[in-house]
Amino acid sequence: GAGVSQSPSNKVTEKGKDVELRCDPISGHTALYWYRQSLGQGLEFLIYFQGNSAPDKSGLPSDRFSAERTGGSVSTLTIQRTQQEDSAVYLCASSPPPGMTDTQYFGPGTRLTVL
Amino acid sequence: KQEVTQIPAALSVPEGENLVLNCSFTDSAIYNLQWFRQDPGKGLTSLLLIQSSQREQTSGRLNASLDKSSGRSTLYIAASQPGDSATYLCAVETSGSRLTFGEGTQLTVNP
């Protein structure tokens, strides 16, 4: 079946512009996660959704970052007034409802470059 | 704050060797530990998941162990192949379902 998909695969933007990154989780997966992978920083957690609510937003690095999820499916990560330090690969993952496997299934990522 | 460390950072071996990758974590209050593989420019592929109550998991040539009390896990790869070349990431799941990742071990298996 289809895996987690993310779009765009690559995004180049100018400093100060807003960007939106999209994640389509695996159908039927109730949990959705956003992570960021930066050079020299490794993979860091950003936010977690269970259904449409986000019980844990503590990983968002600043108030320029926000995310939403609608219909228990698609999620959008928005970065306002982008800065060069926002350049990274943004990875989305989803996992099945509680009681099934805890494995998180990752998408291919969106590579964001802020000039 | 949970911290995950992976040793070595890089490893290069000839084809056919058995090898061990190490992962350690500072807070033993974990729900599970997962090993992932990442190929260049790609996302992460889950290899093995060990629940906190388990000691090991096996899949094909891969075997992962977990010693929760000492905060350690190992990933054993038997009879390595060039196709095993990738970065291997260890991650622990703590409260809130978040994963905390190590920096990874970059493995190269030479033909």
C-alpha cells in the first residue's frame, strides 16, 4: 500500500518568506509526527498529533513554526518569516491506532533551503 | 532530558563480516527502542522495534538487544552485504510518543 508522502520534495525560498510543507500519512494511521533533520543537529522532534489535536507541541523551535491537521489525515507544517537556520530536511511520520504496532513510518522528507 | 548516543559514528567493513552497532540512552523510562535505516536522500525505514519489556528482536540477519536498566542496545548484523551500507539510527520513545534519536552510525560494507 501507499506509504507516507510529503510535498514538495525540495523547497528553496528566500529569507523572510513563509513556507508550507505537506504530509499525507498512511491511511488509517491516527498519529502523525513532524521531525527536523539538520546538519550537525541530528533528528529532532517537532510536534505530534493524535487525530486532529496536538498533545505535544514542545519541540517547535519558535513561534514562527505552526502545524495543523485536518480530518485526521493531512497535516501542514508552516514556517513564517523563514531564517537561514530553518534550512533542514523536514520529515513526517505516522503510526497506527493505539494497541497496534508502535512503529513510526516515515516519509521521504522535504528538503528546505532558505537563501 | 533524554540523550541518545551511538558508537561508532562511522564503520567500514569488508563484505561478509559480522558487526555490532551500539546505542546508549540516559533515561531508562522508555516505552520502546527502535532501529532505523536511512539511505542517502531518503526517509527512514524501520528495522526493528523492541518494547521496554522485551530483551531482543530478530529480523533476518538483524538482531537487536535491549538492556533497559543499563540504558543500552546493540544492533547485530550478520554476514554483512554491500546493500547494508546506510546510516543506522537508534531512537527511544518516551512520554508523549516522541522519538529521541541518536546521531547515527554510517556503515559502509565494501565488496
